[in-house]
Amino acid sequence: MLALSVQLVEAFRLDRTATALQERVTKLFEETRDDVYRYLLMLGLQPARAQEAVQEVFLRLYQALKKGEDIQSPRGWIFRVAHNHGLKVRARQAAEDPFDAGLELQLASHSDTPERELLERERVLEFHRAFEGLSDQQKRCLTLRMEGLRYNEIGSALGISASAVGEFLHRAMVRLKKGRDERSGKEKR
Amino acid sequence: MSEAVRRKGKRMSGFQHPGEDLLLRYIDGEIAGWKRRQIRRHLEACWQCRGAVEELQQTVADCVRYRKEIPAYLPAPPRAWSDLAGEFARVDAAMAGEPFWKRFVFPVLKPALAGMAVLALLAVVIYQFEKAPAVKAAVLLQRAVVAESARAAAPHAIRIRTRNASFTRATASHDPIPAEAERLFAEAHYNGEDPLSARSYMEWHNSLESQDDPVETVPDPVVPSESCYRIHTVPASGEVSGATLLLSTADYHAVDGMLEFRDRNFVEFTELMGSPAGGGNAAARVESPVRPSVPSRSDAVVPGASASISDQLAVYSALHQIGADLGGSIEVSLASGKVMVGGVGVASEVQQRVHHELDSLPNVSIQFSEPRAIPAAALDNAETARAASAAPQTRLEDRLGRVEFQRFRDAVLKSDETVMDRAYALRTLARTFPVEVESGLSSSDRRMLRDMLRDHLSHLSKQVSEVQSLLQPSLSAIGATVQARGVAEGTVWQSSVEDVIRASQLVEVRLSVLLGVTPAQNSTSTQLPSDVLTALDDLRLQTDHCTSLISQ
């Protein structure tokens, strides 16, 4: 009888722990899924596959936490796993149906909007072109930095050192700044 | 402040401007402690650097705006986000679905297995201790600090040596030291007031994010019958590439130390035997014998040494930073104990940038020369060749129209030129650092080399895609197709780079014939568009293969 009680108490404790864990992952999912989805699209995944991959990433997070993995920065962990999983999905997808977000086309279209909005879109389009001119590694570092990851987390996601991340980010910023200077030069002329 | 000065960070008007990279790390909160305070103080005083920070912040703001705006142009998720709750149950079930024996037997055996694991671990530890006194650097430093505190603080003289200066001072002195040494200690976040002490080394050691620091026992450099612990620390990041401290095994007192920097600078601090403290006068000359320095690696830069392959790599890296390793106009070689840098007809602003980057490096000699005038007849011949080669381009020109074709040709040739620049830069590295040379490089040098290679390959891959996307629509429209071919499977990156070069040269030759830049050697005009696409595809595959080898 005593043994049964101990088992029941233990089961109750485990259940409560599991529920807390699920709530934690669900909250993270709701907060972060759009960012991860966008990152995976930028990585070149088809929208449907990106959405599936997002879900997969959060289930892996749940699994890892349940196994007792000590995850200091869940956001960093999520993007690292999303990056690695995304690359695998993209490799499978490449042969079947490569995806191009076609951002430039989308940004360049719509000419019937008010002038201010048009100018804003033009600015985003110019920045997008400058962004596309970066090396892949610079783009990845910058995108992950925009998502709020620290240098060591970005390095961990991309398999490079934190100092290399700093270098890539610096080069990216120099090129983007150069692009902005050129744009403002044009506007002044 | 010029752009180049701001990017690299140079001493101006008697104080040090942090480089733009450092400022970026600063605003990103990636610099901590003493250095962060130093930059903050500098920014308070320096309008120029504040301006540089503001410009960086504007670019950051552009990025933030871009991130905010871009979702509006991206496709929304095709389905509503599903509830994870059901999926959690699936994961739980899968995790619970481990083999029956595992669930039943493992809890019973778990304590026993854990006990066995502990015993095995103990056995390994005991074996290690018996085999060699593998002392951990952190433990050793801790002991040395305790011993240092217990000793009477009798000041003695040490000699501090940098690339350009050598001076003596008393230990733990507050006297000023030459600016170069002060700057180096500051860059390293190392206590320059008392460099030759276990405490200073330990404080620096503990501030590192991660490091590798093997300890070995070596003979005392001055009294070979005695021995020293030699701690060599290789930080994973930061300005310092390696640091060494020698501690006497008898009483743990520090006898010699050295900090080596990624830009090849160094600062060495050595105990002067039997010398009084000398009053801490930085200019004083002390004749006492000096312990010989113990370089951390065989090819470390020491004053007076001739140039090494490591110096040559540093030159390539510096040229890479300013993009001067592209275009093949600058040649780098090792000769007469120096890294010789030169080129013919290099643009004057490029020459200036090269001087700016390399003048401070040791054992480097720079010499540029002007090209000889090309005889007019040679130019005439080139024009004739161009005219004679017009045939294969006709179909494209007919299709696109003359003006559009010229625009198309210029765009393709420009992209191809950048492809060749990258390919030749890769070849230079492959031939300068063959397998046997690369294997002799230190881990930080090897990392620097691989980073450069990855950067070149990433650009190359992008540029090949660019040429492909320019050509594919027009050539497909006139019936061109890609012929499937195998890829040469080099097993080391050096041989794979040669394959990349062969493939890119083939692309260049075929493209220039297709676009009427050079005459066709034989009649291949019908097959040529397909040959061009095939050669480009080969180049892409070779590049991918080489990239995968670099990443191994």
C-alpha cells in the first residue's frame, strides 16, 4: 500500500513537471515561431516545408528538455537546430522544387500606392539588394544577429567561432553602410 | 579619420582609436570588463569614434527596419499553426516506447552501471597521473598564486621586450612603460604593471571565454638541472593568439612569460637573474643575464628571425582583408628571408592600401613596378582577333539585338572576371600551402587559412550562380542544354582547387569564344552554347566539392 502511494505521488510529480514543460515550450513556440518560419524561408525552404520544420524544431526542443538537457539560451538553441534542420530539408527540396522567395519582384511591384509608402518600399528594396549582395555566411550571421542571437550562439549555429562571427558581421555592416552611402549620394544628386 | 584607419583602428594623435570591428562588438555587448570600460571612456572623449558608432547604429537601424518590413513580402504560412499539445503526446509516446528490456532492466542496473563508470573513470585518472603528471593549468596557477602570496614581496628586475623596444623595470612597479608595451598589455587585457606573476596570468586566463592550455614540464632555461612547468594558453578568440608562462616546479615562482598577438606582435617578460630591482626606470639598461625566451611554437615570430610560412599567411590574410588578393596583380613570395610583395601596374590607391596594411608587419618587403608600354601592333592584332571571332555570337546577337547583346556580353564577362579572380586567389593559397606545409601550421594559422578559403569559395559559388542565371535563359532559348558529366573527386582541398581552376579556365575560354572576344580554335559553334552551360555546371560542382573538403 505504501509502495503504491509512493508511486502515485511520483506519478503526480512527473505529470506536473511534464505539464510545466509543455507549457514552457508552447509559450516559446507562440513567441518565436514566426521568426523561425521567416528564417527558414530566407534559408530557401518552401513555405509548407518551413512551417513543418518550425514545428519539428519545437518538438525537438520539448524532447531535449524532457531528457534533461540544460539549455541556457532557448532562442539560440532553437535557431541552431532550425538552421541545421533547415539545411537538411533544403537539400532534399533542392532536387524537387527549389524555392525563391521572389522578394525583389514582390518589392518592385505595386506601383499604385501612395508616394510615401512607395518611397519606403524603395528603401527596403535597395536594402534588400545590398543584403543579397553579401556572402552567404555574412547573410546568415546578420540574419541570426537580427533575431537577437549573441555571437557565440550564432557561431554555434553555423559551426564557426565567435570571432569569425564578429568578422563576418563587421564585413556585412561595412558593405551595407557603403550601400547606404551610395544611396544617399544618389538621392542628394 | 579615414575609412581605412577607422576600420582597422590605428594610433592617432597619441591615443588609440578602436577599429570599427571593435566598435561593432562594443555596441553588440560582446566586449566585457576592462576593455569595455576603456572603449566607453574613449567614446566619451572622441567625437570621431562617436560618429563611427552612430553610423554603425544607423546600419543596425536599417537592419531592424528590414527585418520588420520583410514579412509583409514573404508568403504567410500555408496552414494555421497547429496546437503542439497533440504532438507532445506523440513525442512522449515515442520516448516511452523504448525497448521493454531497457525500461525493466536499466533502472535495476543503473546504480551498478554508474558505480562501474565511476570506477572506470578513477582508473583512467590514476593511469593518467601515473603516466605523466598532467597538471591542469588552472590548478597550477592557483597553487602558484598561493605560493606567490606567501612569499616575501622582494622586488626584482624583469626585462620586457616588444618588437621595437626592450627595457627593464621592477616587478609590480607603477612606473610608466613605453607606449607600445602599454598598448599590447591593454589589447590583451593583461596586467602590464606586474606581468611576470602567476596572479596576473591567472586573472587573464580566467577572463577568457574558452581556451586550450596544455601544461608540460620543461628544463629551466637558465638552470637546466631544474625544471619548470610550461603553461601554454591558446585563447579561442580575442587579440592574443597564444600566451606562455614558465613556473619553477620547485617553488612555483614565475620565471618567464610571453604574449603573442594575432597581428604577429609580441611582448615578452623575463626574469633577470641576480639583479636588483633597478628602480623601475624604463630606460635603464641592465647587463644581467636574461633567461632565453621560450617560443610557443617553432615558427613563432621572434626578433631577427627570417620570414616563415606563417608570416606569408599573415600577409595573405592582410591582403584578403582589403580584397587585394583578387585579380592576380599582387604577388607574394618567400625569398631571402623575407615575404616579398610586389606587382606590375598595380593602381596607386591599391598600392597605398597594401603599404598601409603591410608596412607594420615584420620581414615584409614591398616593391611595385610600372608596366612597359604595349606596342601598338599588339593592340591592332587583338582587335583583328576580336573581329575574326564574331561567328559564334551571331545567333545570340540576332536574338537579343546589338545593343542588348553588348550589354549582356559586358555583364557576363564582368561576372566571369570576378569568378576568375576568386579561382586564382584560391590557387595561390593551394600552391603556397600544400598539404605538408598546411599540416605544419599552428591551429590558429590553419583556422585563418580555412576561413580565407571558405570566404573565397562562398563568393565563387555565388558568382558562378550569377553567370549561370545570366546565361541560362538566353542559351536555353537557342537550344543549349547541360550535358551530365562526372566531377573530379579530389580528396584534399589543394587538389580540388586545381580542379576548380581547370573548370573555371574552361568556362573562361568557352565564354570568350561564345561572346566573340577570342577566335574559335576549331569549329564548335553549334555545340558551344551547350558546352558553356556544361562547363559552368562542372565549375559549380567542383566548387561545392572543394567547399565540402574545406569544411571537413
